[in-house]
Amino acid sequence: MMTFDQFATMLTRSIGTTRPQLAVGLDKVGELAQTLAASYPGHERSEWPPLADSTIEDKKDHGWPVPSPLKRTGEMADSIEKELDAVNLEVAIGSKEMKAVWQEMGTPHIPPRPFLALGMKNALPYAEDVFGEIAIKILSGK
């Protein structure tokens, strides 16, 4: 059995590893969120409105997959990036493509079909596992 003083000493040593471990955890969660978000274009989702008939006709005219929401050439999905700020312990996924913003947030003519936020949301159960393991390592001195 560990005494209180031994536990305090072990925790003091563990504190030095906390930030790096959290940064690694954030990177893993961000990677999964990026992968998930990139997988959603081209697949209908129950939370998204169906494509307009005019959009389906336009996609057919250009030889793009139908209905395949958010996907025409695949460039938008390929543009999704993960950015980790290890100093501030923040992770974000996004795209520099304006089309991604329009699809995510919607416009006056396009209903929102969030796929970036959905990727992050669907990565949360994994985040619970990753950060739970980190907490156990810190509290156990491993």
C-alpha cells in the first residue's frame, strides 16, 4: 500500500508528463475526427436534408455520383486537415476550401450538412477512452 506522502511524490513526478500526454491524446482524437469527417461526403446521413432535385440533375449531367451528398470530385473530403496546438492543448479539424464552409454552415441556397462537427462529435467516445487512459497513467504513476 502506498502512503499519502508516496502518492504525493508520485503525482508530483507525473505532473511533468501530463501536458505531453494530453497533446498526444488530442492528436489521436483529432486524427480520428479528421478521418470520420472525410468519410461522410458521398454518404447520405439521416440528420442531413435530402438533396434538391436540381442538384441531383446537375450531378447526373456532370457524371458525378448520385445522390452522394457533399461529393462531386472528392476534393473537399481530401482537403480536410487536422491542426494541433500542443501549447494550448487544442485540436481542430477543418478545410481551407470555401465549399466546406458552405456545406458545413449552409448558405441562403444550401441547407447545412455538418460533416466537420459530426466528425468531432463522433470522435468523443474515443476521446473518453483516450483521456481516461491518460488519467489512469497519471494517477498511477505509469
